[in-house]
Amino acid sequence: MINNKIIFLTGGTGSFGKKFIKMANEYYSPKKIIVYSRDELKQYEMMQFVEQKKYPVLFRIGDVRDGERLRRCMIGSDYVIHAAALKHVPAAEVNPYEFIKTNILGAQNVIEAALDCSVEKVIALSTDKACNPINLYGATKLAADKLFVAAGTHQATVKFGVVRYGNVIGSRGSVIPFFMNQMHTGRISITDKRMTRFLITLEQGVNLVFHALKNLSGGEIYIPKIPSMNIMDIAEVIAPGVEKNIIGIRPGEKLHEVMISEDDARLTIEERENFIVYPAAKSIQNTLDTKFVPEQFRYASDTNSQVMANEELRELLQRFELKGHELVYKN
């Protein structure tokens, strides 16, 4: 699938990018991966790792806001994985235009550069917060999703698609390393004890991108079937017996995550491991193998039939160690 391909990865120094580069080179033989990001320190740190592994990775400093730089660096690429985004929910509420410039205008720049450079396929990373958004971050990601879906629906030269998933276990800013850093104070802050969250590993996120690259026809949103947990259970696994302090929901925060709304149900089909939401402007191939979800279907963390047990999360976390504000896989 990606053997001998040149892959252009925006925001490639983040948690996803690190795992994507490792898995792409372990399972396939890409010709080259171009990491395009704006943080020279993160690029320098990643460079030490890829040089040690002898992975075919090039680093280019640039911002998705800069369409001309994006276009110049993308020339010759076969696939584009768009992971660059501003993601902090409270920061979006007080810096709205900065999020609009990166998450929406940056997405448009990626689309235009991909068309100008005649790449084969583009996969954009989305978030559960783009479904029925109640905060600005989610609204910017919804707008970005609409841009990629429209691009994939209304032109045939480049295939565009989206993958959407929830909290990545251990990534920077996620709740698990946050709890781990807090537990040494003897108290953990929880916004609301009713809260539930989807949980996905980085491997699952990268494999979903591989699956989308292989099967993309244009304009689809791929959503994985993953487990969810109550926030109190997560906290108890991380810090058993530590005091839990309920502080109230933050502005723009949801009690439960939704990845497919009732309004999208009529456009959604079910695979063994994923759901696929098709664009409204594109007819779904209705064959004997096509399994539509029921009417009024809703894929949400509070009604999810797949619940991760405390022991399962505890065993999973044994594969990680805490470094700063993220979990990294043990060697």
C-alpha cells in the first residue's frame, strides 16, 4: 500500500506522527516520509530517533498557514496525512482566530497544495469534538472535515478522506498523563463524575489511517469501533485510593463524546472494525455486503456497548511510562 511511496505528514512531530513513522517503516517500505511542522526543537529531537533507526525521513520547517511553503515542500508526494492542528479546548475559546487560521484555513491550504501537486490520496485526522460541536475547537474541526469531504466528493483527481477518533491513550494533553502527574499531590481533579470518554491507542489510530488509505474512494469519514470508560473508573485505575476532587465542567467540555450523530446515521455503514460516514452528495453502493446502521443510530461514549474494564486498562498502561505530559512506549 505505501511501499515505495513518498508520504507527506503535516504536524509530524506529535504523538501520532512518531507512531506513524515507526509503524510505516516496520510494516512497509516507504520511499520517504516528509515531516512538515513548525517546531524546530521537536524536529531535532525526532531526528535523533529516525537517524538511529535509519528511517527514510526528511524534515521541513513550515506552517500549514503558509500555502506557498506547503506547496513547495509537498511536490513529488504520493500521499498526504494531515495531522497538524491546534487542539486545546480552553485556548480556542480565548484565541478563536488563531484556531481558525490553523485548523480551517490551514486545511484549505493542504487541500489546494494537494491538488496543485497532484498527490494520490489525502487523509485528514479529525476528532470526536467535530461531531455536534459545542466549543470553538470542535467547530473548526467540523469545518475542516467538511472541506475534506467536499474535496473528496466533487473532484476526481485526488482522493480525500477523514479519520475520526476519540482520546488517544497517553498522548500530550490527554486525561491519563494528567491524572498521573496529579496523583503525587494526593488529589485528582475531575470535572464531573458522570463523564465518559472513548479510548484508543496510537496503534489503532495509525492502523485506521492505513485502512483508509487502502480503501478510500473519496469523501468518507472513517470511525473506529473502540471502547469507552467512565472518568471515575479511569481515575481509580491511575490512582487507587487517591482523593477525587470534583471541580465542575470546563467551558466547552462535553459530558459524553459523540462520534456519529443521529443525523449522520442514514449515511453510515458498518464494517467489522469501523463505521464509515459517506458524504450526502455521494450515493452509497448498496450491495448484499453493505450493512447500514439502524435509523436514529448514535455512536457515543455513554451508550457504547464496548466498555473497557478497569483491569484491561491497567494491563494496557503497563506498556507505557510517563515522560512529562505524555505516555511513551517502554523500550
